[in-house]
Amino acid sequence: YFFYGAHAFALSSPKPSVIWTKGLTEIARAQSSAKDERGSWPPVGAWSYCGGRVYSTAMLALALEAPYRLTLPAEDPKERKKRK
């Protein structure tokens, strides 16, 4: 849910995207700080029991990077003129 939700909201209009970003901030804060589990997330959620801590950490790490990966860079006006 978090992985695909992050993709959808990263591509949506600004208002829902801002709300989703706040949720992702909370996810980042939920990382474990215990010595052996530092930087990972506990297996919480509908499918986390299947993959455990590794699955949860992989999916939430992908969700956290989705808004940055899906953001398109601003187009350089000079490049636009070259194509015309």
C-alpha cells in the first residue's frame, strides 16, 4: 500500500501530495533505533507477516524515495527552443 500509494500521490495534484508527504515523514520517524534493528521498520501491515522486517524495510524505503524518483526535472527553456 505505501509503495503504490507513494507513486500515485507523487504523480497527483499538489494538495494530496503534501498530505501524503506528511505521512511519509511519519514513516521515516518510525524507523527502529535499536542496536540490531537500526534503520529498519517493524513488520506491521497486512502483508508484512509474509516477509517480515526485510520486506517492510524494502517496501517503506521504496515508498520514501518515490516522490523524488518520480519528480520530473524542470525543462531548460534553451532545450525547448532547440527542438522547435
